[in-house]
Amino acid sequence: MSIRARLALVYGAALAATLLVVGVVVWWQMGNALRSSLETALQTRAAGVLTSLENNGQAGLQETDARAPGVFAALFGANGQLIDASATAPGGLAPTAGVLQLAGHRYLVAVQTTADRTAIVTGADLAGVERTQADLARSLLIIGLLLGAVSLSGVWLLAGQALRPVKRLAGDAEALRPTDLGRRLRTASRMDEVGRLTEQLNAMLARVEDSVERQRLFVAMASHELRTPLSALRVELELADQDDVSLVELRSALHAANADAARLTSLADALLELATIDDDAHRLARRTISLRELTDACLRMAAPVAAERAVRLTAEVPDVHVVVDSRRLEQAIGNLLENAVVHGAERSTVRLRASLTGATPHRTLLVEALDRGPGLRGEDPMSLFAPFRRGRHTDAPGAGLGLAMVAAAVEAHGGSYGAEDREGKGARFWFTIPYSPEESAEERR
């Protein structure tokens, strides 16, 4: 059942209940008012009969006593015997007050006793009152049906008008195809609930488009990076398979093939690691670790690459314990160090620096890698952290995934990252993450 039909059904049920209650109350009040008026007429007739008896000393009723049309009167003696009665009085009348069933009719009867115990009985047929109530009930029913029909029609039209933007929104959403990443839902003319919903859905579609485009770019660039070593590996293997190849050429081809295979392995590991970080972006395995021990491990891993370029590694790290995801923090620091070593100048110094800022519980860990290379040379700092993005002027080996892994690890912690040129020469790459502080080693001692 549609929302429009449910609204009309609920409104119809509420309206029917309201009209029923109001109708019953009106019908009941009208009946009470008619009976009250009739009782007043009975009392007036009885008072007139009593006045005639007292002033004229008559023993029975006279025609001049009929002062209320439709109201009969009767006199009963002290012994209950009928003395006199109006011509319109029904047979079988007794000096009993209330509603009596006589001769197939219902009568409202009132009794008043005089000083000599004579009973003055007045009454009237209730048919007129009941007929009026029946007519009122029919009128209320007709009015209620007409009012209900008009109200339901109005509610149906109003609900349709109110839900028209939702229907249009559903139609636009249904018309979207998996290939329509650039399409958006039509914006509403009014910034009401539907307008805000449309804005949120369009924002969600924009995020989906961005995510899909990033995935496409990721796959395209990964394919590009894999194509070159695979092509070289194929050529080298074809060379080794020739009959007239010399031993020196064979060894050279095998050595080159081994280097290409190692590059492919490294690239595949980096891609897998980056995909794992993206998949587990919201699942951090936090634990208490020593920041100095973690950075020492990162320095040991970067030492072979630094030795090849005769780069000296130094560190300024406080002896503190922090609660973070150690695996991802190690990835971030390790890749930051490797980037500084590979893109810095040979026979230079790379400094790793860490510091704590802020007050508990909003403390932040700042990690910096400082090199003395050529610097950013006009590159957009944030673009360097995108997957497969490498500087335009660099000739260093790599697939452009190291800083992307830094960005993914930092974003998983809810931190930020960036890069800038250093004064004089070189670059500063940094990131910050929030952490849960623990006591330092000196404080525990």
C-alpha cells in the first residue's frame, strides 16, 4: 500500500471516529433538549389544571384547561380511580410518572398530587421527539458522508501534491544506470525535507562517483605500472630462450629478469598492502607501544636503502608510550623515511623527528621526515599522496605507492598529512594523528 493510500486510510478512520462521536453527542443532546422542553410543557399544563381546581372549585377538567397542544391531562382520586381525562388521553392511563407504553405508543407522563390527594396526571406522546431524533440522525449521517467524501478527496489530492516531489525523486533515482556516474537527481524547488534529502542523495552520488573514479584510476595506473616490468620480463625470457645466446647474454638476461620479478613482487605487495589498508580503514587494532622502539624498528628497515645512497639517518623521538595501531603507524613512518631517503640528496642526512602537542585527552603525535633533496619543485603537496602519483622531476625508482600508504594509515587514525619545502634546500613531509597518552618511561621510573 502506498504512503498516499495509508495517509488517506488513517485520515478517513480518524475522521469517521470524530464524526461518529460528534454525531452521537449532538443526537443525544438534542433528545435531552426535546424531552426537557416536553417536561416543561407537562409541568405548565399541570399547573394550569391545579389553578383551575383551586379557583373554580370544579370537580373535573374543562376544555379551557387544554393550554398546551399535544399534552393531555387526567385526574385521579385518592383511591386511584380515574375522575376525568382529556379526550386525547390514552386508555389504560394510571397515576404513574415516567415513560409508559400505552396502546402501542410511548408516552412521557408526569404526576402532581394536590392537598386532597387528587393526582393530576399530564402526559404527551414521544413520537414527535423520536421522529425529530430520527430525522436528525439521518441528517447527521448525510452531512457526515458528504463531509467525509469531500475531506477524503481533499486529503487524497493534498497527499498527492505533497508526495509528488518524492515520486519525482524516486523516478529520477530509478532512471539512473550504473554508467550514469555523472548524473544527479533534480534539485527540489523548496528546501524542505525532500529538498534536503535530494541534497544528501546527490552528495552521496558524488562520493560514489569519486570512489569509482578513484578505483578506475587505481586499476588503470596499476595496469600501467605492471605492464612495463612484464614486457621487459617477456623480452628477457625470449632472449634467454634463443639458441644462439651466449652464456654472458644468458646471465645478463636472467639477472634482468630477476630484477623485474623482484620489482613485480614489490609492486604487488604494495598494492595488496594498500588495498588492505583501504578495506580495514575503520578497524584499528590499537595497543600500547613504545614510540621510540617503533621508530628504531623503522630506522633499521630504512638502513639498507640509506646505505646504498650513503644517507645518514638521525632521530629525535621522545621516550613515551602511545596507544595506536602499531602496524599502520610503522607503515606510515617507514614509508615516510624511505621517501625521504630515495628522493633526498645522496650523502646527506635525513632526520626523523617526533613530538607531542596538545593537552589530555586531545593530544596529537606529530611525525616529520626532513631531507636535503631538491624539494617539491612546485608540486602540489597533497597530490603527492595520491596512489601512483610521482613528482614530475623525479627519476628515482618506485611506483608512487609509498606516500599513498602513509595517507591511508594516517586517515585510518583520523589524522592529517602534508609536505612543504624547507628553508634553504630540501623537503619536509609530516603527519599528525590523535593518540591516547600513557606515562613516559621516566614517569614510570
